[in-house]
Amino acid sequence: MKKALLILTLLSGSLATYAQDKPEPLVDRGLISELLSTIAIVIVVYLISSFIVRIIQQNFEYRLKSKIVDKQTSEGVVSQLMQPEKSSSRMRIVLQWFCTLLGVGIGFALMAATEPLGLHSLAIMAFSVAAGLGAYYFFGKKENI
């Protein structure tokens, strides 16, 4: 829920940066309706995909644990395998979000520089996000955070 609130806050902040030389920048109802529909779609896709991933993860964990019990493995191996996994460190999560949002910001800057908006804008954003996630992969691998 905190992530959704943070995303909504950042998106509402982007509306304020949309204000250019117009006396009433937020009157553009088309932009607001497009923004709200995009936010709704992203939130619904995120909720559905996280639900599916969680179910698959729990199913695999259950199957693994039941196979370990069926094989009657030694107590030391079972206790070692059943230990809760270490969650990702906060630094790794912060690095991932930083790289991703930096890629999104660069994508928006490139989109603004290459007006008018069109299909190429979507390609620019896709490559920028991919570059941000690639940077996260290489920095995370190099730093071993």
C-alpha cells in the first residue's frame, strides 16, 4: 500500500511540472482522464500479477517441503533448508528503485525533447526503463549489496 501511495504522490507531482506557460494548466481534462485511466490500469495489473506470483511461490515452497518430508532426509539438512530466506536488503531495493526511476526520468526528458508524442515516445520510454534496470543489474552484481 505504501508503494501505491508513493506512486500516486509522484504522479500527482508530475502534474505540477506539466504546468508551463498556461494560466490554468490543470484544466486539460483529456490529460487528467488519460492519467487516471493509466494509473488504474497499472495498479490493477500490479495487483493481479503480484497475487499470481505469490500463489505460485507458495505452491512451489509447499511442494518442496512435502518432497523433503517424503524423502525422510536427515534433520540437519531439513533444518538448513527450512530456514527462512533472507529478504533482500534495503540497499538493494533502494538501488533498484533509484535506477528504475532514473531511467524513467531520462525517458521523460528524451520524450519532451522529441516532440510530438507518438509511438517513438513509447519506444524511448521502454528503452530508458530497460537501461535503468540494466544499470541496476550491473551495479548490484558489481557491488554485491
